[in-house]
Amino acid sequence: MNRRSARAPRLLTVLALAAALLAGTAPWAGPAAAAGKPTVTLSKSQAGTGGSITVKGADWRPNALLMMLICGQSSPARGVIGGTNSCANADGLAVTTGADGTFSKKLAVAEPPKACPCVVHVATVTGEKAQVDAEFKVAGHPVKSLPRSSGDGQLSMVTDTRLDGSSGLLTWFGAPPSRTFTFTVGNVGSAPVKNPVFQVGTSHGVFAPQWEEQQWRGTIAPGRKAQIELPVELTAGAHGSYLVSLKYGGKVLAEQPWGVGRPWGVTLFWILLCVVVPAAVFRIGMAVVDRLRPRDRHAPGRHRGSQRLAELTVRMPRLKLPQQEPKPAGPPGNGTGPVSDTTTTLPWFTPDTDPGLPTAGQLSAPPDSPTTKGNT
């Protein structure tokens, strides 16, 4: 009985401790652990231009790089409505948290480009995204009511657009030129924008742009910005001055000129084609004519035989014909002078056998008979 009576208080003590733990009122329990949400506190809630305030933070990620800005048209509930375009970016400061996630930094007060209500905007630069807005009033700065919340996200251009990329060898020969249209937009609305659909148009000269819808995959939270890259491609062989336009929600956000060089490789190709094709057709025609023309059965080739005959004729030695000596004059008193023989003898005929010439004894006229003279 004594042992049972001693165990009863111990059992009651254990049950009481368990109930205290469940209720969160244990005797050795310290303050409730922090939820881990970053906080920002200001040394002053109001200050004028030229003054300064001390900004302190806690429960941030250890060794994190933060950016502090004074922004207009903002509130802790709705955030920075105009994005960083509503902040005094030139007077912002960077600060690094300690190992325990705290920081303390003096910030110079500057007038933001938008009217108050204003906040001190603290956000992480790298790593996991986190931001806190602390209400603040810039003395002497105009105050206007915040724009009504439409419940929809609104995108506005934050930075200038640019065309990234370059033309390759194929583009020089007429391939379609292509670039990457890069720009940054910010959500100035009160609701996130998910998978926005943009319209990219290209125009040449005085012609109207041809629009093409392109969807960007991602979500842009209110007061945040995102860099967007969209592909742009022209038709094959395009050259000259083009204009790339960006439209969202029926409103043109930006325009970017694009100068496309002439594809000189195509011009070179057509020049070579105009020279090579006629030469090839001429050679084919000559080959057909040479094959279809009649040929001599005995000669291997007309042109080749004529060429060989001409070469053989040039190489043959020339024949010199012998000159005949002049004949002596006839006997005196016959009344005839000397007779010159201008007849030449061909090499294959002798003077005795020449059928067209008289014999050697009949080359001169016969003299008159003396008997006849005597009788008269």
C-alpha cells in the first residue's frame, strides 16, 4: 500500500507536465520560437529630404544581400504598386545580414518619383526571394491616394528592349534571319500575371506589322518584374530596315528597329548559275552534234585525219624540177634565129617519151632542100 501511495503523486506529476507541454505552458519553456518571417523596423516614421533613418531587420536569411529603397505609391498591404520605377533607386543602399539574420543600416531620406503614401522597401538581391515594406512618410512630399485595385495584373515596360543574336553563314545564303527579343516588364497591378500572351509584330517600310502571338511561361507577382525573351524570325531572303513591335493587352509597349543585311551569297549564286549553265549546255550540244554527224568509214575521224594530213604535207620535202639548158642556134643561112626551149620536163617523163612533145630531132624546123633551089 505504501508503494502504491508513493507512485500516485509521480503519475500525477507526469500527467501534469504532459498537459503543460500540450498547452505550451511548460515551466521551462521560453518565449515562443519565431515563425521565421523577416521583419523591418525604422528609427523614425517620418523624416524630410536630407535626413536619415536607421533601418533594422531580423529573422532574415544569414549572410544575405539586401537592397533598401524608399518607394512612393506603395503600402505594406499592397506592396510597391509601380515596381521599382516608383522608388528612389539612385539613393538606395545594399546591406548584408549577419550570421543570426539581423542587420542595422542608416538610410538617407530621398523623395521618390511617385507621390506618397511611401514605404521603406527591403528585398533580397540573390537567393530565395523575400521582401518587407515598412510604412514611412517623407516630409514635404506630395501625397495622393493609391490607385484602385482592379483585381487584375497590369504589365508595364521597365527596361529598354534589345535584339540578341547574330546572322550566320546560312543567312548570308538566304536563310531566314532570327533574333531573340529581350525586354523586362513589371507587374503594376494588384494581382499576379500568369503565363502572359504577348503579340510580336514585324513590319518593313511603310507596310503594317504582321502580328504573331507568343506565350511566356511564368508568373509575375504584383510589384515584381521579370525578364522575358521571345524569338523573332523573318522570311527567307529578307533584307533592309525592319521594325519589331511588342503588344500586350491591345497596347503597344515597345518598338525596336532591326537592320537586316542583304544576302550576297544568293546574288553570287545566280551569277555563277548564269555563267555555268550556258557553258554546260554548249558543251552538251557540241557533244551531241559530234556524235550525230556522219563519219568516214576509212578515216578514224574527220578532224583528226585532216590534221594529220596537213602535218604530213608540211614535213614532206619539196621537189626541185631540173632546168633544161638552151639549145644551140641552127645552121647559118636558114633565116631563123636561135630557138629557146621553155619546155620543162616533169620528173616522171623523159624528153624521149613525153607524149605531148615532139622528138628530140624535131625541136627545130627542117631546113629547105638545096636541090629544090638548084633546080629553080
